[in-house]
Amino acid sequence: MAMMEKNIFLDIVEGKIPAEIVYQDDHCLAFRDISPKAPTHILVIPLKEIRTHADVTEEDCELLGRMQLAAAKIAKQEGLDGYRLIINCEESAGQTVPHLHLHVMGGRDFTWPPG
């Protein structure tokens, strides 16, 4: 999968592209993945534009923690008793949108190791 040039997540944040939003606070936005890989598949994105996990800085420590807290709240809200959190970094790891995002996936059993 090739990384997309355009950051469609910013369009979602700005309301230019519709999304099924399940959570929002002052730091993060979460919405259902349009191509889910599990019965529950939600993306948590920071409102701050960060291209990929490799681009986070010391300044982003609190924001990363807030993304994790949002994921836990979403899992509870969705009734997930078990779930997987995934951050893909760069194209070779499966990142297709150039904006840091955390996948919250659940609703089925997962195997290990993944992919």
C-alpha cells in the first residue's frame, strides 16, 4: 500500500470529509475506520498534525498519553473486554495516511504475531 500524499485526516478534523466520530476531546478525535479489519476498528488521531510516529518529540509526550487514555475510554464505551492497539510507522509497516494514528481494534480473537 502506498502512502497517500494528502492528509485526509485533516479533512475529517476540519469537517470536509464525513466520518462516524465516536470520541472527541481537546487533543484527539476518534472515528470508525472505513475499511475495518475487525468488528470494532476505530482510529484515534491527534488534532496536532504529526506525520508519523517517528516524528514525535519530547513535546508530544502528553499528547501520546492522551491518545492512550482516549483509546481506553473508547474500548470501554464500545464494550470491548479485550482489544489491540496498533500504530503503524511509515509505508513499510502499513501506514497509508501521513498523520499519526492509533488503531483500536476488538470484537474478535487476534493471533500473535501479527502480520
